[in-house]
Amino acid sequence: MDTSRSPLEPSGFSRKLAATIIIVYMVVTLIPITWIVATSFKSVDSAISYPPEVFFEPSLEGYVNLFTNRSRQPKEYLDSLPPPETWYEELVRSREMVITGPSKFIGRYSNSLIIGFGATFLSVFLGALAAYAFSRFKVPLKDDLMFFILSTRMFPPIAVAVPIFIMYRKLGLGDTHLGMIILYTVVNLSLAVWLLKGFMDEIPKEYEEAAMIDGYSRMQAFFKVVLPQAMTGIAATAIFCMIFSWNEYAFAVLLTQFNAQTAPPFIPTIIGEGGLDWPAIGAGTTLFLIPVMIFTVVLRKHLLRGITFGAVRK
Amino acid sequence: MATVELQGVTKIFDKTVKALDQISFTVQNGKFFVLLGPTGAGKTTTLRAIAGLEKIDHGKILFDEEDVTTAQPAARDTAFVFQQYSLYPHYKVYDNLAFPLRSPLRKVPEQEINSKVTKIAEMLKISSKLNNKATELSGGEMQRVAIGRALVREPNIYLMDEPLSSLDAKLRESLRVELKNIQLNLGATILYVTHDQAEATTMADQIGVLENGKIAQIGSPEEIYNNPNSIYVANRLGSPKINIVKNSVLSSIISTNAYQLGLRPEHIKLGQGDLSASVKTVEALGAETVVELEYNGIEMLCLYQGSFDGQRGDNIKFAIDQSKVLFFNEDGNKIL
């Protein structure tokens, strides 16, 4: 029997059990993602073949199709063209098509980036200011206001889709980046305020007081001393806000069409010849996963760094 | 450095609790003033009011006769050492020390900051830790950094809120001496809050004793010790504590109309005189011994120089130095 173990450490059995549960959970969640990534590297034919192909010859067709518009041409015309200059032109030619121009994907993708990061930044920034005020100042009706802020999330945001649609049309905010940033900020803000207030409450007020005595205004103290210590909370809040704004589908379908359309409503509409172009959709989805994954991994170290309020004796 | 004066400062919390009640005192430029009192007497609130962290409800605060009652904390130019050392955990020790100098109000050039920080770090013996993160220090080091962060500046006044209370006894003693030396060398004005009488008597030029938000007495450590104007004040200084006894107990030797008498333990002389008591406990401290006597049904502590060779149950003769006895009335106030 292993007697060297401290009673605070989990036993070998519970470690193994934990690992097993995590692995099972991982497999369950990763299968769809793996399938999408695999599909993105299939050819159009193998993507829809039955039975599904688990082993296949990888192809970049999906990615080429995602980024280009193509048109089918008669063989005589293709033969009359000069030989293809790039590998992707060659790939398209081999399917008896020519590239007619770039697709809308890059535009939609940048819309997603602008709106996603814009809304995240704004939610976290405004949320931090509000949370600080609620945490430190005597705000009249503080508890009622906090409840009111929370209550804005007690119904699904889409429940107010119609009024927002009409309002946005009247205000000229429909299909604009600003409109979408404002909308996602509004939806995220209540979560941001609540999450950040908890973290701000944990930061002893002595820090700002020390900074204010040291010759800083309250605002300067907030940025120099409070915000850096709220990094854990800010990172957690930013991840939640980012995931929501990045993935939001319903409002994006409803309110955006051309100018500010984000990637989620765009990707499923990628149509190839004779139906949906599954490899291109897989490619779009795969690329769509990357920013939010990087964002989470980068901020994760702040999450894990955790509660290291060491320099104040409590 | 400035002379800091409080005139009738009153602070009321939640509309009913009088934290400070008509506090008036003056910290002379270059002096070490200690506010002494138990928890809840209003010591910290007084400091916070001077720093501008608490708005006061009545009264005035003057820095060199200039009214700063409504000024913002940054504008008052005070330096505060908190009880919880509150170093900025995301900064290195160096940046913690440089933080006040980098304030937009001061705009000290980096070169000058560097020389000041280096000097203070040497003085407080934390030079080797300058590149450590604030969280990688021991308690004593953190507290020295916190004191250093105050000392890099030349503010109107240094406000210190029990800065040594979280340290172990040995470190506390050495920092106490260091702090007094620094104060003398810099000619600094310091208002220091503590409930520790040893800190008060060893460092103070003047002591102000606080009682429930009021000033009970102000004076030099000797005055407070020898001439306390109430039992409350008499209890604040002296270890072991002063003996307070009813006049009836000692009526055979002292005739007075005072209701209570105060006897310092060192003024009870053992082994002489003609009073007789029995020994209850003996507590050897090395150079001195604290002996608890039972006399006329009451217990009295006395301080015996050297080692005491008696034990529990012994009968012993003692005398009282009558010129040193303090007289108090029923309310605990001193009678002249």
C-alpha cells in the first residue's frame, strides 16, 4: 500500500477515475469537431460518399472553394487557356472550372473579427467601470440596480428581436458594424458587470487608497492598480463575451446581410454545384474555430494564475 | 514637512456612530506623535481623515495653517503606511518604491527616481530584493518596502497605521529602533498609530491617548506615565499594568478622600516596610520579577528588581512609595 501520500492528495484510484471521465468527455466533444476538420480536407465527392470515409486522400479543395468563386467551363475553352500558374488554379482546372474571383468569406470573417473583438472590448471595459462603481461607491438603490442589470438576461435576447429589428432600421444601425457591436455589448454587459463586480470586491480598497495618497487620481489609480489586479476576472469575462459575440447566429441572420454580415450566417450558405459544398463549409468552420481558440489559450494563463493576492495580509 | 493641526474633528458613521468626537491636537513639524488606544478608539479613522480618505463631518484639518479639510488625498501630499502593507502585487519591489515618484503630480525624472529608490532600499536593507516581485517577499520585507514607499517622498506628514503589528517580536523591536533613527535623521513629521505601549513609549515625542473617539490626554511619554489624568490613561502605559484599588484597602496607611488609588507595580517595595501580604504567583522575567501579592482580599502586581526567592503562599513584608500614589474619583478621573 502506498503510504507516502498526504491525506490531502487524491488517491491513485480517484486520479484514474478523474482521468477516465475527462477522456470520455473529451472524445464525446471532440468527435464532431474532428469530423468537421476532416471534412474540410476531403474532396467534394468523398465528403458525401456513403458509407462515410474515415480514411481518405486529403485535399485542399474545400479551402480553395471557400476562398474563391468559380465557374464551370467547356473543355475546349479550358484547353485554350494558358497553363495554370498556381497550385489552386490547377486544382480548380482539374475540376473543369476556372476561378472567377475571391469569395465573400474574407470579408465576412473580418466582420466577425471586428464585431467580436469590438463587442468584447467594449463589454469588458464598460463592465469594469460599472463593476468598480458598484463595488466601491455608495450607489443609491445599488441592489435593485444590480438586479435590474441581471434581469436583462432572464429572457433569451432573441425574444426582443422584433423591437430591435424595427429600432435598428429606424436608427440606421441595421447591417452596420457599429450596430452589431452595440447589440452584442448590450447583451454581454450584464454578465460582465456581475462577473467583474465579484472580482473587484475581492481587491482590497487599500490599493487604490495607497495610490491616491501616492499622488494619483481615482481614475489613474483604477487603471494603474485595480485593473492589473482584476486581470483574472477580466480574462474570464473577456472569454465569455468573446465566445458569445463570435458565435451569435440569430441576430446576425436577422440584422446583417451584406455590409456587416458575420461568418456564422455566411458559412452554412456556401453552395457548390448541386447542393451544399461540405468541404468548403468544413473549411470555413475550421477557420472560424481558430481565433476563439487562440484567444482562450492566450488568456488561459491568467485564468490559471488564479487568486494570487499575496501582498495584502488579510 | 509640515505642522499638522486638527481642530474639533468629528466623524460620524451611518449617521449615528461617532467614530471621532471633537478631536483636536497638533503634530509639530519634525516630531514623532503617537496615537495610542485600543481597537475601535478611532486611531485609524483619525489617520484616514488626515490623509483625506474619510470626509469629516465637523472640524478642520490644517497643514502649516493652510486649511486642507476638503482637499483630495493626492493634493494633501501625505504618505501612508497601511497596517496591511498593500504593496502593488503586479509590480516589482523597485516599481513599488518608485510608484509615488512616478505620479503625474510629481513627474520626477527617472534618474532621480533611481537614486532615491536605491538610497531608501539601502537604508531599509532591501537592496538585494529590488528585482523581486512584491509577492515574493517575507512579511518583514514587505513591511519595509511599504515603509520605503512612504520614505521615498518628502510629504507633509508620514501617517503610519500600526505598521509593525504584523511582524514577529524580534523584527518589530529592530524596526522600531530603525524607524526612530530614520525619523531623527530626516527630521520627519510622523503620526503613528498603535495599541502597543512599547512602541508608543520608545518612539514618541508626544503621545495622544484616544478613548472612544475622544482625546483622553496628550503629553510626553513621561507625563502620560507619571501623571495620567484618568484610570483609562493610566492603564494604557506600564507593564505590568497599574494596580487600581479601592481606598478602603489601604486606609491603614493612606488617608484620602479619593475613591480609588493607582499604584504602579514598581512603587510597591517588597521585603521592607510593615505591611504584610501573601505571595500568589511569581513570574521571573530575568532582570526583574513580577510578583502577585494578595493583601486585604485584593490582588496587586509588583515589580521586583532582580530574582525573587519566594514562592506561592509565603508571607512577605512590603511598603508603598506614598509620594507616587495616584488618586482617582469614582468616575476614574484624577484628583489633584
